[in-house]
Amino acid sequence: MIDAHHHVWDLSVRDQEWIAGPRMAPLRRSFGVGDLPADAAGITATVLVQTVTVPEETPELLTLAEEHDLIAAVVGWTDLTAPSVADDLAALSAMPGGRYLRGLRHQVQGEADPRWLCRDDVRRGLAAVGRAGLVYELLTLPHQLPAAIETVAALPGVGFVLDHCSKPPIVSGDREPWATLLRELAACPNVTCKLSGLVTEADWDGWTVADLRPYADAVLEAFGPGRVMFGSDWPVCLLAAPYETVLESARTLTAHLSESERDGVFGGVAARVYGIV
């Protein structure tokens, strides 16, 4: 079993400025690889994903991958808009632990320009990611999906992964235009989707699996089980649920699939996308 979306951070090394305010207090501490209850949950490998847009973090994540058998792949960060992006990616891959670098991500959700992904300099960087044999993870909000659709379609040689189903508005119960845009994105064969992050888009204190089901169903129908992978988004998920609850919810939401399809969602798809042997 592979958890395709796992974070760590050490507040003694650097602050995580996004962890602010009383509601975020459960995350206001350091989380290490050993804190993830992988053994109890039956998880055998994880994809470790960046949290901050600083160049120093990715080498640290690669070092952790070298040190911990649990980490099978790393999704890091580098400045996509830098003219040196191809050289920067090569340097990351050449450093200790560089063989674990399988993807890049940027917090597009925080960009003021809803068409940031369509910028020429960004697309040049994305093309370099693809040439380096890496995937690019889309961390977007629903209103940014039109730009994601255009960009994914314009770069068919780049593999993309949609994080957290593009954060649908589960609290409100609204599904449109998110569901329609999701189907348009899924029509591009070079993108897969993580079944992750749903509990923190729901009511943290009172969500139920029934609240998540319409959104999980939309993802599975749009992409098909062969392009969907489970991710916990631990420890961010702790704002709404413990690790075991997130995993059990995902199992419930996929219980109608065949055994082979479930095996894909909980391991096979991530192994294929991230080259995990």
C-alpha cells in the first residue's frame, strides 16, 4: 500500500508560515517520518511532498528519502520561472538522494493570477520538468482549473497529478462548476488525480463519509480508477481526522470498485506514476 501524499516539517529548521491561527494549532509542531502511523495502517511506502517554496527544503526531503525506507519518492520544489530551471532540476537529481526525486510542485493555490499556469515562463518550466522525466503536481483551487485544463492540454508530453481533487467546496455542498471542470481536465490523458485532502475541505468537526461521497464519486467517474491514487495529506489531515480514519474513509468510498481497481487506487497507480518498484 502506498500513501501518495505525505508531509513532514521541522519547526526548529524553518517556520511554516501557513500554520497560523487557533484552528491550525494541532499542526503547530514538528512532524517527522517516524510520527506517521504507517505500520499500524499497513502502509508500505509513501510519496513525500514539499510544503514551502524555498529551495533548501527539497534537498532535505531527498536526504530523508535516503535515510528512511518508507519514503519511496519525493515531490519537491524549484522555481519553474527561473531561466536555469533545467540545470536546477539536474542538480537536484545529482545530489544525495536525488534518485528519489520524481516530481515538482508549486503552491499555485496561493497565486493571485488565476491564469498563472498559462504564463509563458511557467510553461517553459513545466516543459523542462517533463524533459527531466518528472511529473508536475497541480495544487489548485476550483477557479484555477480552467488554466490547468489549458496548460495540461498544451503540454501533452508532461505528466500531471491533480492534488486534493482541486479542493472542492464540500462544506457548502456545491459541486458546480468544479465537477464539470474536473471532467474537462480528466479528458486529458496525461493527468492523474489524488484522492486526498477531502476531509479538510469538509466540516472539520462534523464531516461524514456521506459528505465526501459525491466528490469522490465525481473523481472516480471522471478519471476512472486507473488514474486515481490514495493520499492521506498527513499531517494536515489531522485538522479533521486521525490517519486511520482518513484511510478507512477512502476504503469506504472505493468499496464498490473491483479488487484490482482498489489495488490500483491504494498502490498500483502511484507506483506507476512515480516509478516506485
